[in-house]
Amino acid sequence: KAVREMGARYLRQMQKVMLTRSWHELQRHDLQRLYRIIVGDNKLGPTTKNLRLRTCKTFFKWMHDRGALGSVSWDIITQTLKSVKAPEHKHGRIMQPHELQVLFSVMVGERPEVGLFFLLKVCTGLRIGELVNVRVADIVSGRGLKPYLSVSAPKTNRTRKVNLSSSPLAHTILENLKASSSDYVFLPEFKDRTDTVSLYRRFQRHLVRTISKKTHLKVNPKDLRASNEAMLASLEGWDIFKVARQLGHSTAIANQAYTEDIQMQDYPSGKSIEEVAGLEEIGLRMLKANGMNARITEALQSKERELDNLHQSRMALILGELKEWVELRPLLQEVQGRGFSVEDVSRIKAQFTDAYAQRLDKCSDPGERQSLQDKFLVVMNLMN
């Protein structure tokens, strides 16, 4: 959606110069002006410029297929809005554990809120534009699920799931942010997210200018992402292609850009990113400095176990109450032994309501009718 909105912004700039002319009167010089607007935006890198050009070309393709662009051919559109030459993929510098420990030790004392942002970056490997746009609804955990983060990448216009089981510290930070936010977890006061550059620069400038000067380390956000790649690859069960999927990279980039660099790293063994980086103790200090609960994930897991036990005991009561209802026996045998889903409960409710109506219609004794009604209310209350 953000990419489409960006494309629409450039198209509106072109339309202003077209004045009263409609899309049917589009001319080559209008397309050339659009190309200059996008390519001349110095805030954008070559890859992002090409993404904007592709978005606009997709719109013109849609218009052209419907005959809404008049005499302008598709060949003219593709030749005019041609991609700019993008440089080879630049891989960040892979940082060593002692460098990360020095960096985040300084951040805890200087700017703990900025430190939290970049600690989350090194633990998840998110692009800085992805991290600044994380919302409460993107943080997913629950019964029967590994915790993960649903990430929408403005750069590629794709969504992927980032597995948080590789970093319990990242999961703890995100659950704390989720508990204290209602929408965006970072900079929630800014509702307009079409220009993420100005948002993430609020964090980036403290890392590049202030913290780097104090630690005498030359660090940029790409270095933290590259370090996450290398540490992920050192964890058991994570090959280089699984790492690429986690980070939203193509397998071609994994082969060409960083396979050799990562394989040359000699990281200590560990079960999580923070253990490999030696950031477990510093991570706890960072949580405390930001007023966060370090045991929130344990509390959530305990609550999930309690709810699961309550659910199982309630299902046992329902099955006990419905044992004598022969009309429901085939359905109960089908669902028994597994956790009742919402669909299962709906099917049981529907069949139980039908069976109750049929029995009530055949019953003439007032006492039996009252007993049926009481049974119906008990079971329905349990299922609700």
C-alpha cells in the first residue's frame, strides 16, 4: 500500500503540469517529466527509484490495456521509464561480539530508547524502514504457534514472517512494546508513514553521529543487519538460504553477496542471537532502562497454559453433558482427541440445537421439557 501511495504521489505531480489534459491526452514529454521527478529525488537510492518507476509503469500498463492512454504506445512508456543502473548489492560490515557489547553498553547509559531500537535490529535483522513501521498486529504468538513478526517491506512491497524463536530477547522486547502501544510500536504519534526516511533518521543519527563517536566504532544500521545474518547462520538448523528468507533476501544475493563472508566468521556457539553476541546481560539492562518487564514472555506462556487447561476442562464437561445425545455421537467421535476449533464448536452448536428442538417437539411431559431446557442452557453456556 505504501509503495502504491508513493507511486500515486509522483503521478499527481505529473498531472499538475498536464493542467486540463486528461490521461487520454498523455504525451511522451509528460512521461519524461515523470522520469525526471523520480530519478531527480536525491533522497532515494537507485533500487528504490527503480521500484517507484515499476509502480508507475504498472499503473500505465493497466490504463493502456483499457485503451485509456490515447496514442501513447506501451513501447514508448517502457523506453521512457527505463530503469536506472543500480550498483551491486553492498553488504554491511559483520561486527564481532566484543564490538556489539561495547556499542550497546554505551547506548544503555546514553540513549536507552535508541539502544532498544538497534538492539531489536541486531536481534531480528530487519531493515531500518521495516522496523520503524512495526505495528502491534504484526507481533504474533499464541498456543500452537512459534512467535513471529509479520513484516511488510516498503522496499520490495512484500510481506514475510520473521521467526522470533531465534531471539527470545527480541520476542520479550516486542511483547513489551505490544503491551504499551495500540498501533505503531515506534513513534506512534506519527500516523503518516509514506515517508519513512524522516522517521528512521531520528534513530539513525544518534547511532552514526553520537554513539559511534563515543565508542570510536564506525557503525551504520546495515552493519547490524549483516551481523544478524552471520550470527543466524551460526545457529543450529539455520543454513544460508533459510537466513536469506528470514531477512527478505533472494537466494542470488545470498550466493553472490555474503555467503563467503559469513562462512569465514568464527562465532561462539549458542542457541540464540543474543547468546552468540554475548548480549544477554546487556539486553536485561536495556529492558530495565526502558522500564520493561523482562519476564513478560514467561507470564504470557503461563497464561496460555492456564487458558489451555481451562479450555480442556470445559471441553471435557461439554463431552460429558452430551454423552447421552446419540444424535451427536458421530460428530463427537470425529472431534474427540483434538483441540476444539471455532468451526468444531459451531458445528456442535448447530447439531445440538437441531437435536434439542426435535426432542422438545416430541416431549409432552412438563418435567422432562424443563429438564431438556436446563440441559440446553448449561451446554450452550459452556460452549460460549
